[in-house]
Amino acid sequence: MNAAPLPPLPRSYDDERTLLVKVFGKDRPGITAGLFSTLGDFGVDVIDIEQMVTRGRITLCALVATPAGGPGAEGALRSTVHRWAEELKLQAEIISGTGDNRPRREGRSHVTVLGHPLTATAVAALTGRITEAGGNIDRVFRLAKYPVTAVELAVSGVATEELRVVLALEAAAQQVDIAVVRAGLERRAKRLVVMDVDSTLIQDEVIELFAAHAGCEQEVAEVTAAAMRGELDFAESLHARVALLAGLDAAVTEKVRAEVRFTPGARTLVRTLRRLGFQVAIVSGGFTQVTDHLVEQLGLDFAAANTLEVVDGKFTGRVIGEIVDRAGKARWLERFAEQAKVPLEQTVAIGDGANDLDMLNAAGLGVAFNAKPVVREAADTAVNVPFLDTVLYLLGITREEVEAADELDGTPTDE
């Protein structure tokens, strides 16, 4: 049997005359279908389409080949499109020219900007920096309007690493958050997210909750703060703090679990990631007495934390097993990735303290969440708003996608 003939290669319009048809006005159902039905009567090929709706106003652009039949056919197309637009109380503009869109330049990046609020001054400063660096903004669209304004820019013409440095400095000056990642399939290939727990997934420091019941909260809080700033060795500080809990009744664990407060957006983040096929893990310098409960509440895939030793119903002031410290968190990230069968470059790590640095640096994308200065400076990107689900926007996931998924299964978006 003879093989079926191969389809013809796509036609190139680089050197041919084309028409840019622009329609704008009050949005309503059927405009897009109506325009292309009108163009279809002239048998033209569609080369490109762009459509945007802002505050109920539509801007629809279609780049098409000129119709066969010469100037007479083109004139008929123009008058027909204008007549159709007038009937719908729309405005139409048709611009003749040559060729397709110019190809995007080398050095392609996705730039995500988060503002609370996002000011025109900040946008002007950031886009100006892109131009100064030799970049071109090829496309802009909004990812979210709540709980922050998040927009994404597709930029070409400048290396991702160079652009990241330039924009990080400007973002700090403008008090907005920014993430610059290389464009390509690897961004959508992220499949494992590993989070710190204390002051990241939850608002609390778990050891301080235990310490409050032991009457030594202030002493523990001071050591915790110094460790998170990187001023103390974490393992040493952990042993010092845990020793203060010696003799505390282990039954207090149930009270501590009830006192834990999720960071705003935490449930939305985890729920959305799992719906999209991500695996989600937590790794904590805190304690399994609490993290095991978080795993059950959120349906997490993996977890690692320290374990408080209990003898005769009392905490002994010691931890047992492998210590989860700065280096330990990076080791657990690697173990989780191996168990999930996900390469490290396809992982995301989120944390706030100095003991998260090795983990953030080992992951494909390290996100500093409301972090200490030393962590913000070392991470790939930083988020400084108090909403954990804003991390979704760094992955190119829109707020509308989150809300649509919630509506499908009747789950209210939290916070």
C-alpha cells in the first residue's frame, strides 16, 4: 500500500502583502465569530490573531493575506468589514503592509511583576530598564488582579540572567516583586514544589507555640530570630531551644496543632498545584508532631521534619533521628525529587530563612517568601506580599484558572 502523501509545508507570507484588520469597541458575544465569518467570504488565510478585553472594551486584531482578485477584491473586503463593524457600533481599521510579525529575538524571558498596588511609575521604570538593557517587550497580559496585580511580559533580545539582575534592582527601588525566568518548555515542566513550613506555609514558628505552653517563649523567640538571620548555626540553636521544652506534657501537641495559622493563600496554592498534577512537599526545621497533621489536612505528597523525643508522656528536651537543618533541607529536596521521579531542574523551593538557602539554590526555581535580606539576595526571585498563592503567578498560572477550577468542584477560593 502506498503511504499517504505528506501535507504541504505551511506557506510563508514574509514577502507578500498582508492586511492588519483591527476592530475595537464594546465587547459582546459573537464579535470574533462575526469578523472571521466576514473575512471568510473572501477566502483569505489567517496569519495571526490577537484579542484582548479590558473593562468591557474589546480590541481584536487579525493579520490576514490579501484576497485573490487584486485591488478590487481588497476594496470589497475593506468596505464589507467597515459595514459589518458599523452595524455592531464598532470601529474598524485596516492597514496594508508586507509580511508577518517580525521574529522574536534571541534571549527570551518571562518577566512576572507583582504589585500591591502596581503603579504606573513602577511599570514605566521596569519597562524602561528592559529597553535600556537592549530588550524588546513582545507581549503583555494580566495574570491576576487579586490578591495582587500580576502581569507577565514576554521579553526578547537580552539574556535572562542579565535581565534578572537589572530588573531586581529596579523592582526593589519601586517596591514591587519581580521574577525573571527563561522562556521555554522547562517553565511548564515544573512538577514538584517543596516548601518550608514555619513563616512560609504557616504564619507561626512552631517551637514558639510549644514554648508558650512551657513558659519560655521569649527565650526561644530570640534564638529563633538569630538563627533565621543566619547568625547562629541552626542545629546548635535547635538543640538549645528544644532543651527548654524538657518536662512539658506532650499532650499539649493537640493544642499547638489547633493554634497553627495557615498563611493566606496556602490552601489555594496547594489545592491548585495538586489539581494541575504537581507533587507538593514540606520540609521543616520544626517538628513531625505538627507537620504530620499538616500532611493530613492538605493532602501533601512528602514531608520531613525533626521529631521531639517523648518519654513517659513528657518531652525530654531532645530530638531524635536525622536533624533537618540547612543542609538537611537540600538533601530532602533531592530525595523528594528522586521519589517523585522529577529532575531537580523541574523543582520549585519556597522558604524564608537562612536555613532554606541550600534548598532554594538546589531547586530549579528558588522563591524567597517574605524572607530575610540574606535570603532575598540569594534566591532566584522574591515575593514580599503576604499571600502564598502569588507563587502560582510565577509559574504562569492565572487567577482566572484558579477560580475556574474552584467553581468546577464547588470549592471556595480561600483568603
